[in-house]
Amino acid sequence: MISKRLSQKFSFVFPTRRQAWRWMLPIMLVLLFLSTLLWLPWQAQRMEANERQEQLIADTLWVEQTIRFQLGRHEENLRLIASEIASRDLPEKRLHDRLSALVRTNRELTRVAQFDTTGNVVLSTDDTLLSLKELTPESREAMETARKSREPRYAQPTPRDAGSGPASLDYYVPLFSGDTYLGVLVASYSMSSILSEMVPWWFAQDNEVMVTDQDDNVIDRRAAGGVGRNVYTHRRALDLPGVVLTLHTNSVKGEPKLLPSLLVGSVITLSLGLLWSLWALWRDINRRLAAEGALRQQVAFRTAMENSLMTGLRARDLNGRVTYVNPAFCRMVGIPAEQLIGQVPPMPYWAPEAMDEYNHRFTQVLAGTVTPQFETIFQRSDGERFPVLIFESPLVDDSGQQTGWMGSILDISDRKQVEDLNRRQQEKLQASARLATMGEMASTLAHELNQPLAAISSYTIGALNMINNAVQPERIDLGMLKPALEKASTQAQRAGHIIRSVHTFVKRREPSREATTVQSLIDNVMPLVELQARQFFVVTQTEIEPELPLVLADRVMLEQVLLNLTRNGIEAMQHIAPERRILRIVAGRDTGVDTQHSVTISVIDRGHGIAKDVAERLFSPFFSTKAEGMGMGLNICRTTIEFHGGQLVYADNPGGGTIFRFTLPGVEKGMPVAEDSAIIGPA
């Protein structure tokens, strides 16, 4: 019993093996992470040191090769001059000029001199050296070795600490004509000039450069960036015949330092952000997968779109010569690309009947201007004509220079068919709208027709009663009979006028435009407007400015616009006070700067106005605030006005209500009106 209780007690204190692993695994991972953080800076320091050392070795090798190449080039020139001296083909003056030019163009050369067999100067670029007796023992030894071996040699330069002045490197070229010794040609280099001229400035800024002999005595040095720190060094032997010189480079950079405080902060920050990083990584992976999927879909979509491209592309140079066509353009005109490339006008796809238009546009191309967008016709190789829409823009190269013109060509045959179908559908829709309008006015028309018909019936019955009640028919009082018949005739004309207005408004016909006055346009529609106004006890007022210009319009289409706008205004005032139910139709000249010949017609009501949410969709098809409305009235109105070259807008009436205003271009005085004014219909 006691052992069982102890086991139960200690089972809560000591974790199980699975629980221990669950704790040990994160701890081990964190320790591994921390050890990695401590090892990485040390490793980065070592890698940076190695990289600096390797870079120093590579740069030193490059500098050594540069010095050796330049000295080798001078050696070739001096050997060539020595051979010409030995062959006695080089006059003394020309030799002097040549040596002077060599010293002048190479600042590392201090002088070049020629000595005879006795050691006297034959020719020198300066007067500082008069005899070989003035040379150092090393130089005389090098000259003698060169004479014996008949090969050029360098003399070992004197270290700059020996007190003999600036270090100089002499190069001796023996002169032989056959087996006869003629003397020696000596070229002297300044070691400091060699280091300043042949060692790049960027290398000297980061490294101390020295030239040492076999005993590590410094011949000369260049320390533009300061004294080297002996951390990164390299030695490279200068392979020169007769001397032992070493190029020694010592970097001014020290070893990279660790940043303990930064590392501690990094450890704390990275430890705190470890869990967040894992969560962010999981989130980013999901986002990346989603983005990759979307990208694949987009690429597939773009590929499919490019493969199904039907737009023709044509490039022309500044002279109008075709330089490129794409397959879609070739299929469009039925002519292969090899027959179009290089073509100059006239083009094989030009239609003969439109040649004047083509030539005019080609003249514009040669003048440097093109029409950005225009429609024309092309012909296929079989002679079939088809309409095209062309977009033209300058073709500019990568330097910003215009090299030609780029055109996009669209075959709009289908669009023309759609426009024609749309025109017919629009005509049907307008006719249906007029019929719907008359259907909505049916009760009002019945009431208006019933009044004259009842009056006619009453007057006729009264006349018949007068005839029937007369004792002597030949003595009927015509003075009483005539007014009754005249009133009956007046009522009959009134009914006929209403019927004719309705018939003209709703009958199907081909649209046509003709010059008409705004007065007659408003007068024709006013009977139907007044019928609706009387139903809601609305007073109509018209204000027409005198001497307005004529407008080129389809009367019935504009009457439908006026009828729709006035009906909306009348219905908007049916729930306001009777004394405010006033509908005004105002016509006047447009006050715009460039619209002196335009006419503005406004329909003004004093109703409830238009809400903001309704205003956003006011002209949208099939949108209506009326339960029985089709939502096509205002859309048809705007399409009709835009077809006539105007614009339909609305604004809030300051006195309450709404103002619908549209403009119509006027016909200028003296402008001929075309007899054939048939229209295609609103687009």
C-alpha cells in the first residue's frame, strides 16, 4: 500500500519518457539554435579574413603582372632600338628624338643613354650621366655580365636606406654588330615612379606596397593609405633578368571584429521571434501557394489570350515602307508577310474607290503626323471589302528616337453588323416605348375622347329634336340649329386632332431628320402633355426664346423625349400641394463659349427631386423606381439626344424638384440642309 502511494506521488513529480522527449526536443533545438548563432559570427569572421587574404593575393598578382608587362614592353622597345643602332640604320638625331619621346611618354623612365666601348656617353636624354665610371659596382657588374652573355640584364638597385638617393633600376642592353662589341644602351627607371605609375590608386589606398631585395631590404615603398598592419600580407617575386626583387603588399585593414552586444541583442530578438517566424512562415507559404496558383492561372489566361489575338499589327518606317506585319494582319488581308514587308504605297490591300483617302493619309505620314484613330475599308486578296478600325501611334526605339509608326488594325465587320442590329432593335424599342406610353395614357385618352363625343351626341340629338318637334319643317329656325351643328363640328375636330397626334406618335416608320423649329416641336407634343397634366391637376407653362435657330432632328424621336421627361415631372408632383404643381418647358440659346448655334430645352418640375442612391443609376437600362415601369425611358431619352449630337443632364431645382436639360446643335443660317436626311439610328 505504501509503495503504491509513493509511486502515485512520484508519478506527478517525474514526467514520463514521452513527456520528457516533448520537453527535451524544443530545448535541444533552442540550444542548437543558440550554438549556431555563436558559431556563425566566428565563422563569418574567419570567412571574411580568408576573403580579404584571397583578394589581396589576387590583387597582388594582378599588380605584379601589370609591372612585369609594362617593363616587358619597354624591354622590347629597347631591344628593337638596340638592333637598329647595331645595324647603323638609325641616324643620331632620329635616335635622340626617339629616345626622348620614349622617356617623355613613360614617366617611370628617368633617362636612356648610349655608351661606347670605352664607357663614354655617345647619346643621352639628359646630362646627369657622363661616364660609366659614375655607375655603382652593381651596375658595372650587370653591364659586364650583359656584354659577356650578349643578353640584356637589370642591375640590382640600391636600397633606399643606403643613403645613395632615390632608388633606380638600370637596364643594360649590349650592342653587337656581328661579333663586334659596340657599347651598351642603358635605361634607368625610378622605383618610386614604377610604384606610383603602375600600381592602381585604389590598390595603394588599401595596401602598403614595397619592393625589397633578397635580404628583405626595402628598395622603395608606396603607402598612400598608411602603414600596413601586418595582418593581410603577400609576397610576389618580380621575374626580372639579373636581379632578385620581391613585391611585398601589406594591407592597412585589421582583422574583422566581433560585436558581442549586437550578438546578444540578436540572440534575444531572434529567440523571441522564433515562434512568430514559424507562424509567419506557415502563413507566407500558404499565401505563396495561393499566389503561385493565381499566377499559373494568369499565365495560362494570358497565353490563351495571346494565342487567340485577332488584332492585326503593322509597322511602317518614316518613309511609309512596311517593316512588320503579324499573322493576324496577314490572315485579315489574305496576303503573306513576305509580300507585304518592304512594300511602299500603293498597298495591295487598298481598295481602288478609297485611293484618294489613302493617298491623303500617306502624305500625312511623310509629313510626320498621323490620325491616332480612324475608320476605313481594306480589300482582301480575293477583292472582298471589309471595314477596319486603325489605331496609329509613333514607334520609338530604346533611345527615344522615333523610327516609324505602329498601327493596330481591327476588322470591324462584325461590329458594323451589331450596330445595324442594334439600330433596328433600338427602333423597335422606341416604338414599343411609344406604345407603352400610349397604353399608360389610355384612360386619359378615353376620357378626353369621351368629352367631345358626348358633346357631339348632345348637339346632334338637340338638332334632331328641333327638326322632329317642328310643326312645319320648312319653317325650322336655322339660327338655333346652326350653332349646335358648329359646336358639334368643333368637338369632332378636337377628337380628330387627338387621334391624329396619337397615330403620328405611335406609328412605325423609318427615322429621318429634317430642319425644324423648336416652337413647332413643342407645340406638336403639348396636346399629349396637357392630357397627362390635367389628370393630376398640373399647370403647364412654356417659355420659348424668339428667333431660335433651326435644329436638324427627327421630330417623333424628340417628341418622345419631351413626352417622357414631362410625364416623369408630372408624376413627381402628384403628391405635393396643388398650388405648387407647375411644369415648365423652357427653350433658349446655349450660353456656352463654343455653342453659339446650340439650343437648350429644359423640363422643370417642382416635385420630390431625385435621391442620391437613385441618381447613380438614373440612366441605367431597366432601372425604375415605379412598380409598373420598364426602366428604359431615361435610357432611351439619353441615347436619342446623344444621337442628335447633344447631351442630356439633370440638376436639382433650387425651388424644389428637378431640372432635366438637353442640348441640340442648331443649323447655322445659310447652311444647306441635305434633302436626304435619313438616319441610321442611335448607336
